[in-house]
Amino acid sequence: MTKQIILIFAVLCSVQVQANSRYTERDTVQHEFFHDATELLQPLQPVYLDGVVVPRTGSGNWFVSVTGGATAFLGTPLGCEDLFGRVKPSYNLAVGKWFTPAVGARIHYSGLQFKDAGLSTKNYHSIHADLLWNLLGYRYSGQEQTRWGLAPFVGVGMIHNSSNKTSPFAFSYGIQGQYRISKRVSAVLEFSGTTTFQDFDGYGRTNRLGDHLLSLTAGFTFHLGKIGWKRAADVTHYIHRNEQLIDYSRALSEKNSRYAGQHDRDKRTLAELKKILEIEGLLDTYGHLLEDEKNGQQGYPVNNYSGLNSLRARLKHRHWDGISPLDTADIHNNNKNKNKDEQNPDSLASNKFMKAEGHNLMALNHVSDSCLGAPVYFFFTLNTARLTDVSQKLNLDELARVAKKYDLSVRVTGAADSSTGTSDINDTLSLSRADFIVSELKQRGIPAERITKISRGGIADHLPTEANRHTKVELFFP
């Protein structure tokens, strides 16, 4: 009697633990994450802001210009000589930097000689800082490199008359045309002007603008450092992906916590069941069912693939034509034709496969262009010809053994996931996966002439999408 009471008490404790466990799981609010984890872990394709470019490096896009040409002086008073009678040679040097494809700055020096109002030749030096605006800079957003540039500029500086030692304030202005000959060299044509006070040449009123130098020069610009621009990336997609990954990580953490709690409840339940078996004296007999299956042995899994099992079933049944025995109409028709088949020896011509090594005689139906059993699929990791699990090679061993034993032909069909990669990439990838399986079959003794290789490229036949990254192997009668 005491033994029965203890047994009933132990059973009630176990039932109570299980009831509490089920109630807690039903009553817990669970967070489910609906995003595709594989999609989240794939690299993002960059998205760029429309019409926005940035320098390749912050210290790039410097330039040095060297030009030469002619300068004409227009002063107040003008003097008796016309414009062409006032032309004198001059040269220019400039150092600058483009901050954007449209905006740049430079320090510009010009000098040599000019004719004043009295037609006397004098030396001058001018230095000024200019701000440049490239009217064609917008073209950089759509092209890696543009040939032409057209940049008006304005600036301020000083101009020095070497004869009367005056150095008044001056304004500079003009327009520069540029043609890029190569990555480092451009041809430059520039029309510029400098305006200063009337007494610059020694004639005219002070503190009033009126003397001008007009220059037309041509030369070369040399580009220094890192050159060019790159499109500005839109970081919105990366921010959104980061938020999704955080959400996914949080969901996995919550799921792990639930599994940990379930594991603890299961351990308590098993402990109660072990107590029951110990009380009943059955622990030695059934205790192994409650032990942890991890024995420290890491072996290959048992080959129990459904496709191979179907193939084995086909090989164990002779004359099976795929018609269910429950179909009475088909059975009736088969009975009518039974005598005809027995009298016709040619109907058994295709049944030429016999079981070796002392087993019973077995014949197989020859169904033209029909796969023997279900196809066997081999799955690959993203963007590779590498199996997701090396244990899949056990199926290759079994396929090769069956194909060699019964002289079967093999058809290998490679495929890729069309949702990732371009069409060309998927064609190459599916062919590589088929080549991998073909090479494995050859290593296992299948002759090359009995193997047919097909490449399907990118497909979207299966869900989840990972299932499309496979190579299918089918066995046929020769």
C-alpha cells in the first residue's frame, strides 16, 4: 500500500510540473521575427545620392597652372595709342584646389610689362586670390571623368608698379576654359582683367577706380595628388539594415531565453520520471532512455534520405510500373494483358539487371526517360560550389554504388538562386555546382560517358530560396 501511495504521489508531481510548463508557455507573450535571416546577412548593394559627388580624398584635386600671353593697359587718361598699340607680353602662375566639381580657389600671379597713358613701357607684378565656379561641374555626377571645363572667376589682391613703386588694391575677374588632355595635364585658355585706381600708372585721380589690365593667355594645368570624384553613398539603407539586425538579434535572444527555460523544465520532468523508475525498480531497464544522447562520439549521420529510400524500394520490387494496387481498373487491365506479357519474350528485354553476390534474381522495368526513384538534391552555400554540409557526400557514395551495380546512367542538373546575383553569375555558378558533383561521381567510379551534365542557371522554383541553390542527381536506365 505504501509503495502505491508513493508511486501516485510521484506521478502527480510529474503531471503538475508538466502542467505548469505548458501554462507558462501559452501565457507568455512571444516576439516573432518575420524577416528572412539569409536576406539580412547578405551584403547590401550601394545606393548613391542623385547628383552628389565627393572628393576621393580630402587632400586631392590640387593643380598648378603655367600660362603666357599678352596684356593691354587701359587707363585714365587713355592716351593717344589704340588698344593694339598697348599690347605687351605677360605670363601667369597659379596654384589652386578644386573643393567640389564646381567650386575651386587659387592664388594667381601675373606680371611683366605694360604701356601707360604716356606710352612708356613699365614693369608690373600682380598677385590675387580667385574663387572659381565651373559651369560644367554638374557633369561629374554622371561621368567618371569630363573633358571640358568652363569656369568664370572673381578675386581680390594687389598690383605693383615697379617704376613709381605704388602697390594699390585691385580686383580680378575673367573666365577660364579648360580641356583635359590626360589624367594629369589639361590645356588652358584664359581671358582675365584687373581693375585698380587711376593713379596706378602715375596719371589720373587717386582713390578712384579707372586703370585696367586686360590679358589673354594660354598654357597648361598640371593636376596633383589624388584626382577625381566619387558618388556620395546614401546611408539610409545601411541604417535600416542595422535596425533590422538589432531587432533580429533581440528576437534570437528572446527565443534562446525561452528555450533555456524549456530546457530547465524538461530536466526537472526527467528527474521526476527517473525517481518513478527508481521506486519501481525499473531504472536499470529503462534508464538509458532518459540519458543524454551526447556520448562524445562524432560520427556521420545515418543515410536515411527519402530519395534514396524510394530508389531502394523501386529496386526491390520487380515489374512495378508505378500503378497503385488500389486502382481496380488498372489491376483489371493488367490481368487481361498478363498472358500476353508472358508469351512475349521481348517485353522482358529491358529486365536485364540481376542482383549479384548470391541474392535472389531481380528484374527492373525499363521506363524510358523516367527517373528511377526520387531525385537526390545536394545543397550549396550562397555564391559558392561548396556543400552546406559535408555529410551530404554519403548520398554520393550510395548513388555511385547503385549506379555502378546496375549500370545506370546519371543526369546531373546544377541550379542557382535567381533572387541573388546577375544572370551571368548564376549561369556560371550553376555550372560550377554541376561540375563539382560530376567530379565527385567520377572519383567514385562512374564513367564520364554515363554522366549527363545540365545547367539551369538562376531559378526560383522552391521555397525557401536557399533550396534553389542545389544540384539534382537522377538515375536512369541506359
